[in-house]
Amino acid sequence: MEEDKDFLRQDNNYRTLKAFQKAECIYDVTYYFANTFLKVGDRTIDQMVQAARSGKQNLAEGNIDGITSREMELMLTNVNRASLHELLLDYEDYLRVRGLEQWAYDDPRCIQTRAFCKTHLDSAIYRQKIRVRSDETIANIAITLIHQCDVLIKGLIEWKKRNFLENGGIKEEMYQARKNWQKKNNAYGKIPYEGHGYGRGNGNSRQYGQDGVNGQTATRETKPTQPIKPTDPNQKN
């Protein structure tokens, strides 16, 4: 129905979100990194891959759940952000305990990486380029991607919060859409008006049966029974 668009969003294509595209790049980089540079049997492999996966999947799930639940959408989007921060700590730990360098913000390599990651959202490019990079370089690329994705997700959460405050939740939108539909259809006489003697009477009007709405059948109220007068004992029968 066309009226559904008043309260059920039809534009929830999460694949067009920059945050989702960047999260997909993070997942692909992490999958390669964990399975290439960590030893087989290391629990960190599963933890890093699952955190990267959660950072992507929850964004998609929250976006779809947002069709019927703004609250669930906000919650899952924030879970997405929390998963990426967990992954960020894993990359930082990897560099620190191995004596590798985490690039400073003003390091020329970091500046160049930020500029590249800002304009490239195709995960295939990263899958190709990281195969000739060291673990230190790949970890710093992943850290850069995570920071940029975090900024995008924070902006997305703020937009969702503002949209909720302005438009309310799905129940409020459904209620308003229902009122608008009734108002529109009443104007064209599609819904019989309730009242004015239809249904149960008020004691002064006629009572109508089920078919009485169309005026086809009607019965009048019966007159109240007159009280019986007491018999005069002196009156002859």
C-alpha cells in the first residue's frame, strides 16, 4: 500500500553507506592479517575476525531492523562501533608486544594512508595491495580504517538520534499515518460516521438493527409498561 511509506522507510540499502563499505574493507584486511601473521591455534585469530565481522554485520542488521524499530537500530549501530574498538585494541596490542611501530598522526606514512583510505572504499583494492605489505604496515592501515569508520558511525548514530527526536519511533509514525488515512478516507465517505443514532440508541432515538445502518430495517422503541393501578376495594366488579 502506498500509505505504508508514511512510516516504513524504503531506503534502507545499507550497502550504500560509507560506514558499511569501510567496515567491509576492515573485515577483508583483518581476515588476511589474522590468518597470515598469527600462529595457527592462536585464539586471537578468531577474536579479531569475529570483531571485524561484527563491525560489519551489526551495521547491516541495525539498518534493516530500523524499518520497524528505531531503538534496535541505534543499539545495533552502537554494538558495531564497540566491536571495531575491540579490534582496534587487538591491532595496537600486536604492534606493541612485538616492538613494532604504530605510526604517529603526523607521520608522513600515516598522512598518506589516511588520504588513500579516505577516498578508496572498494575492499578489492585493499585485498590486492596488502599482499605485498609487512605486518606493521597492514596493522597501521587497519588502524587508520578503523578510526575513519568510527567517525562515520558516530555521525550515523547522531543522525539517527536526531531523526528519532524529530519523528519519534515506529509506533508514533504508524499512529499518525493511521490518523491521516482515516481523515483522507472519511472525506470521501468511505468510512461510515459513527454516532447520530446508529448502533445503540440514547433512549430518545430509534433503535437500528445490523441492517439499519443503511436505513433498510428499523424498529421503534417499545413504550414503557404502564404501572398497574391498585384495585379499589369498594369498587364493584
